[in-house]
Amino acid sequence: MKRWCTVLAVTLLAASGLEAQADAAVDSLRGVSETAPLFASHDVLELRIEAPFNTILKDRDQESEYHPGTLSYVDESGDSVVLDVRVRTRGKFRLQKRTCGFPNLHVNFRRQQVENTVFAGQNRLSIVAHCQDTKSEYEQFTLQEYLIYRTFNQLTDKSVRVRLTRATYIDTEAKRDSLTKYMFILESFDMLATRHGWEVIEVPVVPPDQQHAPSLLLFEVFQFLIGNTDWSAFQAAAGASCCHNAKLIGTMAGPVIPVPYDFDWSGVISAPYAKPDPKVGVSRVRDRRYWGICRPPEEFEPVFALFNDRRDAIYEIWREQEGLEERRLDRTLEYFDEFYEIINDSRKAKREILLKCRQVP
């Protein structure tokens, strides 16, 4: 609602002849997005979140209630910063108790309190949590998913920024033990769109031929890199806005750009709960299947060139990640190596991509 209210306000300003004020309003919003201190660093942020987690984690409804708490951290000058927050569970599949004992969270701030803090410009944080308290591999999955977002950042700035944290969760009801785990914070799609002077497009369907073709192809080849088919960049379930594990940003007059998110079902992670959709035609989630649409071979060339150009930078962020186990790093880079073998061999590229693409009416 806030998104459309902002657009309406700017439109009314322009309509009344105050174009300069409208432009200033947009520029102000864009400036906040571009300079958001939360995403200006990749240093691990140490947080302490105190809330009634025993109650919060029992509420698995998609309209779950917020509960009061505090979020604190130590700033660069060594001072403790304590912020009032409201916390609730969020998600769909990972919201289910059989999937995650500790699901993803929303943390809502008081806007005035975050000024001059690392959370300046933030209103509500979307947190990707560790899912399971006692199974160490799930924290590794969290690190991998964080790095997948950063991998896409290496390929385009039309991507969701992320910030890794070590969060200590304190149950104020004293019914759960405190624990410290990796989690990461997602840039909101509103903030992402505003960075580029655009908006989030919420319509049921946007056909491929109405999307920015190079961006859609980059999206599709990236999903092939990570072995993910759990997405749709064209339409969503009945009653929902487009798409599935993708958001559209831009303007309806163009461009329309798909942005991916939620990578926990990707083959490179291979979470125990991830299962391939039967229509994809693979038996294991780690088996790659190109799920993009068909297009002329020459359109792939600049995209493959981009992946080759960014290969060293992509591998470097994975190698430098603290906390990522060596065996998981090795397995990930071997998986990426297989992708590069395909795109750099014309016969393999034809067999695995050009002949397995989807025909979309």
C-alpha cells in the first residue's frame, strides 16, 4: 500500500504543476535506498534480538501477529544501540513446522529510532533464519543461500542486496534456550526498485515478450547455474501477483525486469526438504535442467560472456566466506565448474540448454 501511495503522491504533485517537487521526492527516496548503511558493508553484523520467541515460533499463520521485543548491537564507536522492534514469523514452505523449527522472520522498527543507526532507512526487515536449531547443516544452507544472492549481485545491480549477521536470540519468556546462529537480511523489493527509479510491478501475468529480454535471459541462465527450477518469471498462482520466487521491477511502459529470490530449493544447496517438480523431468534436485524459454543461440553469447567475465569474482566471494565448511565450498565450486563446462562447450550448451528450453506460447 505504501508503494502505491508514494506513486500516487508523486503523480498528484506532477499533475498540479509541481514537477520539481515530485522529482525531489523521488530523488530523496532513491538516495535513501542507494546509501542504506545496512547494505554498504559485507562485514558480519552481530545482533541480539530479545522477544517472546516461545510464543512467536508457535504462530505459523501467514498472517501471524507481531510481538514486542528489542534488537541491539554495538556500533563502530563501541556504543550499545538498543532499538524497539516487533517480531513475527513469515514465509510459506519454510513457515511450516515440519520444514523449519525456526522459520524466517519479519522485524519491524520504529522509524524514528533507526535514524543515525546501521538500520537507517529501514522499516521492516525480512530475515532468512537458520531453519533448524540442532542440525548444523542447516546453518550451512543459510550461508549458501546468502552467497547465492551475492553471486547474482556480481552479475547485475538489479538484484536483492543482503547483509549477513550472527544473531543471538533471547526468549523473554525463558522457555527456550538462547542460541546464536547465522542469518541474513534481505533488501526489500521496494528499496531495490527505488534505487533504479522504478517500482515493483504487481500484476497477475507478464508474458516473456513483454519483459526486458537480456534481463530475463540472465535470470534464466543464473537459475541454471545454481540448479534451480523452483520459479516462474511469467505468472503466479491464482489470486496472487506475478511471479513465483521472482518479483518484477520497472514500469509497465518498460523495462520490466525479473528479480529472483528464495533459493533454498536449488541444486547447489540440496536441502533435504527440496524435491524436484515432476514436470521438470529430473529425479534429484541437484540434477540440472534448463528451465528458461527458447531463443536464438546468438542471444546466449553475451550472457555466457558475462558469466565467464565474473567467474573469478563469484568464486572469490565463496572462498572468502567465513563459517562455510571446506567440503561444502568444494562441492559448490565443483557444481559451478560443471555449469562453466556446459556454457563453454558448444555441443554441451546445445544439448543441455538449447534443446531443453521451454516453448512458451
